[in-house]
Amino acid sequence: MKKLRNFGRCIGLLFQVVDDILDVTKSSEQLGKTAGKDMLSDKTTYPKLVGIEKSNAFAAKLNREAKEQLSDFEMKKAEPLISLANYISYREN
């Protein structure tokens, strides 16, 4: 259960970091929502705090850490969660 909770925390934070990155790197048409809204509302985001490059590195680290939490599980059973982590990490909108 502890590893699954850690997995959940990692992918939850990963979703937010990727969302912050997409908000500043994609257009409204690509996102299907208003791009740059976080910057306009002066929200504290990962790219604003550490920049795009470090935000991308942090997202990659979170994806690795999430999948590491599943290393003790049978691969067949862990595969849907691994796919979820990758989907969140590499989504375009």
C-alpha cells in the first residue's frame, strides 16, 4: 500500500508539473484551453520558479520515481499504472 500511495503522489505531482509546462509551451489550439492563463493570473508554477529545463527534468524524475514504486509488483499487473505514468508525462494537452 505504501508503494501505491507513493506512486499516486508522484503521478499527481507529475500531472501538475506537466500541466504547468504545457501552459507556457503550447498554444490554446494545441491545449484545447486558454494557454498562458497561469502567467496572466500570476500563479506560482514550476516553470516560473525553476524554468522550463528544470521543470522538464523534474517531470522526468517524477515519472522514474513513480515507476520505481511498482518494481516489486508483477509486470503484467503494474503495466496499466506504468502506462498511466507515461501518458501523464508525455501528454500534449
